[in-house]
Amino acid sequence: MTLDQLPIGSRCRITAVNGQGALRRHLLDMGLTPHTVVFVRKAAPMGDPIELRLRGYQLTIRLEDARQIDIEPLEGEA
């Protein structure tokens, strides 16, 4: 499952960050690292981008980039 598939209001744990080169480095630099718990807070009116809450801050990310992040739902979620 990837981050773009997670419903609004759900939490997950990142298992892997895919992609190559600058995109992967940028995602990692923003704090989207394996084992990080992420909460999908809301989506823009047209569905893209989505707002995440992680590590005590909000991050907005495009769905195209969210497809590069593999996740696992937390126990009791989804």
C-alpha cells in the first residue's frame, strides 16, 4: 500500500521510500523516513495535494510523490 491510498483521518507507518535521486533525497529530508508514523489530516478540494502530520509538524505533499512511499496501517486503523 502507498501513502496516496490512505484515507483522510487515518494513521500509518512508513515502511520504505522509493524513487530515485533528488526526489528520494527530498522526501527523506522532509522527514518521510521509514518507521515514521504519519497522519493524513486533509486533502485539497480537488484531492491533490494532501496534508500530513508527522514529527510534530504539518507537511503538504503531492499525490504523485505520495505514491513513492510504501506504508503499513497501524493496528486498529483502517
